[in-house]
Amino acid sequence: MPADPKIVRELDKKYLEYIRSQSCLIRALCYGDVDCHHSPSVGSGGSDLTTIPLCRKHHSEAHQAGVETFQNKYGVNFDEERVRLLKNYIILLNKQRQGKVLNGN
């Protein structure tokens, strides 16, 4: 029987920089720098493109409480937030690309 194929994670340092530049998703009683919370986790096949911004406090809490409990407590949906963040990132990239074209670069 063939071995299961290894999951290939998407790595994107620029996207992680973008996520770190965002505010914590919870926006209340935050402290510490913003971390890139991989959801699903890296071990479960999560990639850099599935990250959400959480301050250190909420990042630790998300790991301790578990995804479902954390989302219910704060009324957030990680899936919806990932889509929103990716859409905004694509818009930003398109604006940057258009600016380069308009500037002759």
C-alpha cells in the first residue's frame, strides 16, 4: 500500500507580514505583538495563507481553549475572517501592481 503523500504547505512571508500588520481579530483587552495564528494548524495542513491576526494573549487563549470554544466566546468565524483577509490582500496587491504599471515600472 503506498504511503500517504506529504502535505505541502504554502509559505508566503509577505502574506505573514501583512497579517502581522493587522489588528488583533478580537480587538478587546489585547496585549503583545500580533501573531499569525495558523488555522488549521501547521500540523493539520494549515498554510501561511490560512492565518489570522491575534495578539499574543488571544493567540495563547485560542490554542488553550480550542478553535470552536474560542470562536463561540468571541463571536468570530475563522473561515470568514480568512476569506476577508485574503480578499483584502489581493486588492492590496492589485493596487500595488497597478501603481507600478502607471509609474512605468
